Amino acid sequence: MAQNISEQLPDPTPQPKSPAHWFAHISIPTWVTLSRMLAVPLMLAVMGTDTPNHRLIALGAFLVAALTDWLDGYLARKLNQITDLGKMLDPLVDKLLVIAALLLFVQLGQIPAWGVFLILARELVITAWRGAPVPASSGDAAAGVTKSQGIMAANLWGKVKTVWQMVAISWLFLQWPGDLWLFWGAVVITLVSGVVYLVPSKS
């Protein structure tokens, strides 16, 4: 009798979900975020031959991808589909897009590799810092205003950094005068934004 009852009970072991299940639960804004990744292989393939027309095509792909960064955020708020997956993927895809473009310019000899290394190092440090556990303290409530101000400042610098990087990459694609100066400006602002993010977090 006991054996028959045990046979009728459902297996409590959670079953792994199929890829189709995960795809079905990805929101529209997240799909828009993922679509930005299509610009990376397109840029690399087009720039296999460095010509003015190919640079314009690659720049077009880059700018369209950059515009979807605004679109996925708008759709997430409009459709009320703000998800943890989207929050994780959005900055990650942005970083991959920027780093791919910058590495392309390194290969073409337009910018030095160590400048791109500084940008990449900043992104890795901030990503690791965000994932680190923050110990609770009795002074957390009293420091709430200070922390909020620090986050707002970091967000402002992060937006400035993103816009500057996009402009610098566009100038590098077009090979317009001042493109190298814009790149070094992007390096400096990227590092400053990292410091602004880290310092308030320690206070």
C-alpha cells in the first residue's frame, strides 16, 4: 500500500527547463537588447576591407545598435516589462558593442591597445564591484541620503561616458580630425566615472 502511494506522488526533484521555455519568457525589451549584438559581427565582417563605404556601413550598424539602447529602456517602462535579466543584459551588451568597435580600431592601427585596456579594466572592476556583497551596518540608514547622492552622481557620469564613447567611435569610423583626441577624452571620462562610482560606495 505504501509503495502504491509513493508511486502516485509527484517527483519533488525540479526538472530542468527547456530552451524553448526560456525563449518564451524573454520580454520584448530584452529581445531588443539582444538584437544589438547583431551589430558586432556585422561591423567586423564589413571592416574586413577598410574602405570609406565599408566604414559608413559599419558606422550605420553601430549607430542603429546605439539607438536601440534608448529603445529597449523606453519599451521596458512603457510595457512595464522591467526584468532582472534585462537589467543585467543591457549594460553588458553596451560594453561588448563598445569594446568590439574599439578593438577593431586597434587592429586598424588607429588607436593604441593600452588605451582600450584602460577602458576594459574600468568596466571589469565596476562589474566586479557591483557583484560584491555589501555588509550591513548600523549606520546604513543614516548614510542613506549620502549614498543616494553618490549613485545619482555615478549615473550622471555613466551617461556622459556612454555619450562620449559613442561620439568618439563615430569620429574614428569617419576618420575625422580630432578623432584621437576624442578617444583619449573617452578614456579619461571612463576612468573618472569609475572613480566617482567607487568612492561614494565606500563612504
